[in-house]
Amino acid sequence: MSNPTSVESTASAPLPPQPLSQPTPAEYSVYVGDLPPEITEEQLTQVFSQASPVEKIRIKLPKRNTRFRRAYAYVTYSSADAATAAIREFNQTEFLGKPCRVMKSIHGAAKGLSEANVFVKHLPAKLSAIAFHDTFADFGEVLSSKLAIDHLNVPKGYGFVQYATAEQAQKAIRETNGSTLDVEGATKPIKTSLFIKKENRIVSREFKNVFFRNLSTKITLEKFKQTWSKYGVITSAFLTLGKDGKPTGTGFANFEKPSAAAKVVKVTQKKKAPGRVHAVRALTRSERERYKSRKAAQASEVAAQY
């Protein structure tokens, strides 16, 4: 990798004299995530220098043995305005076929301020990343925004906006929830709410039925119940069997109390690893039917394109 891009300042020396090396303010830098591991400084410079001359680029490549094979980088400008423009203009720009994520270089408590993270759904498919950013920038300082896409880069119809403060997030929710965006393809009102992490959604929604996968194909029903009943009373359980009558590695357990079911899910999530038992809330019958309907509709749409 070549040395970081550097831009020499041509301004006259300020008075009184300043130290030779001045630290660059954090607000002058942007974080660029979800980059392919093959990314180069030249590729980043070609894109990000379109907003303003780039002072420095620092790339962090993933470790060879890590499961998450994505790189990230920090791009530094000479002003906060240039960094803000880069966030707006280059967020979700594609590098080697995959969109990156551009946001403010955040440190400390603001980075994980869940009370300022907004979830937006029912977004039109043709909504651009810039239009999405601009729509919600009217209500406060947007630290980052992201439109969700699938593995084919097709929009999923929802997105996320991270504000600097919880008050700004609440204002955005009040002003936009139930409104229809003034953009091409917008036909239904959007739904805006605070984003709730998956682990917290489990607590907020009570359930008793748990679905297990990655179970041993040699496990017996008795052993299955014995293993998981230490977290609470199991009222019913069964293992999924194949055509040969042998366990397939999946099963269900219905607990007497929702707290026991939630604890099982939480325990397996903490120990989640390839090949280990994983448990999630089992879908209800109506949820399974809706899921099958969506899959069938998606298959029909794909077939109609060919």
C-alpha cells in the first residue's frame, strides 16, 4: 500500500506561531465501512476527492483468519464542511460491486446512542441514498444513514438514521411517521420509530415456543428435554425427523414461562458459533404463512424478469 495521500497547506503561517504538528479535529474525518478487503488508497481517493481535496486516507484491512472479511477506512479533509459533504454524497457508493457506509468518525458515548437511532420502513424502491439523507437531515444532525439492500443490491424498503441526539430522533419520528415522501415511487405512508436491537426486541415481546437448530442428529427427545429444562419447565417438545425417522438437527420446545424461553434464546446467542446449537423465537402459524407468501411473491417476481 502506498503512503497516505497528503496535501500541503499553502496558507501563510498564523500568528502567534503554532506548533509544527497540529492534531486534526475529529469532525474533519469520515469513517468508511463495509469496504472490500481488496480496496486501495487510489480507489478511495478517486471517489472522495470529488468533494474536496483529501488530506489523508488510512485503511484498516481485516485479519486473515477473521470471519468478517470487510475493510474500513478513515478519510480526512481540511474542514468539517468537506467531511459533511462527503457523508451526504458518497454514502453507499459501490466499491467492487458492494455499497460502502460513510459516516462521521464518532468516538465515545455518541457512537452507541440507541435512543437516537431511527428505523424507517415502507420506503420506495427508487429512493436514493442522498434523498434519504436529505429527507431526515431536516430534523437534526445526521451522523449516518443507511438504506437496507439484499445480496443482489436490491432495496429492501427500509433504512436507518443515526442522529446526534435523542431529541433530534424524536422530532424526526413526530414529523415523518405516517407521512408520504415527496419522491418518485412513493405511494404509501412511511413508518418511523426508534430502532430496537434484536436482543431487546426479544425481551419486549413475550413468547414461550422456541425453535432450535444445529442439534446433534443423535440426540434423543429425552436428552433434548433434559438439556433445556434446566432453564425452566418444558410443557411440550419434539424433534424434527427425516424420512428415515432420524433427527434432522432441529426441534421445538414450549416453556411454561416466557422468561425461561427468553433466557434460552439469550444463552445460545451469547455462545453463538458455527456448529453450535442456536435457538430463536418460533414463528406463529400466521407468521409462517406470511413468510411463505412473501417467498412465493419474490419467486414470482424473479421468474417474471426472465
